[in-house]
Amino acid sequence: MNEHARIRLAIIQEKFGKRLAQGTSGAHPPDRRERFKDDFRRVLADIFVPTFKAIGDELALSGHAYRIEHDVGERTPSIEYHVLLRGLPEDANTLIRLFYNAEAAGDGEVIAEVNVRQTLTELTRFRVLSRITQEVAEQMCVDAIEHIFAVSAR
């Protein structure tokens, strides 16, 4: 092999070899925060949305309603679960919200809160998404709905 071809081959390997070794097909590998946000989106779709729908359908049997909204406002990914209680005005601010907190250390975290009458109450924070199970989501949601009912019934 002549020297020119050897140098060119070294340049090619230097330029593209690291990317191939990472298996990213030329794209930058996602950072840990992006993976966390992607995992959170999956948790929302696979756990929270079905949980919110099941609980909302149960509440609907008593004449209440609900609405689910994704990625509202600047904090994304996020979900808002509006609990529309019978007897309250439609614009009553009764909702459960989960959102990604980009200001947290490490990979980030998910904050869950309930909002009743313009008053926010933090429910919990998740830094390890694998700990969010159907049971955890359901219990958190039922606790928040109890809070919504209690405050709204005053």
C-alpha cells in the first residue's frame, strides 16, 4: 500500500470510526437526560394514560368527566389530567399534572402535582422511572382525586 492511501485510510478511520463503534449511524448518541425524557414519555403512554382513563371512566359513572392533555406549556414532556367534577364550573382548575423537571440534578426528575383552586400541591417526585408501576400511578391518582374532592366540597 502506498503512503498516500495509508494516510487517507487513517483519516477515514479517525473521522468515522468512533461513530461506527457507538452504533449511532452518524447521529450523536442521546444523552442521559434525553433517554430519561424518552423513558418518561413511554411511562406516560403505557401507564398514566390508561390509568387516568380507567379512573376517569369510573368517575363518569357518577356524572363527572375528565380530559387529558399532553405537553401543555413549556415543560415537556408532560401530561395534565383535568378532573371535571359535576357541580363545579367547567373552568374550575382541578387537575393532576406530571412534568419533566429539567432543573434537577442528574438525569432529571418527574414532578407530580395537583392543582385545585389555583393552589398547587406537590404529590411526589420520581427520579427512577422503573419504580412507576400501574399500582403506584393508580394510588397517586386516587390520592390526588381525594384531595380535589375534599377541597372542592368546602
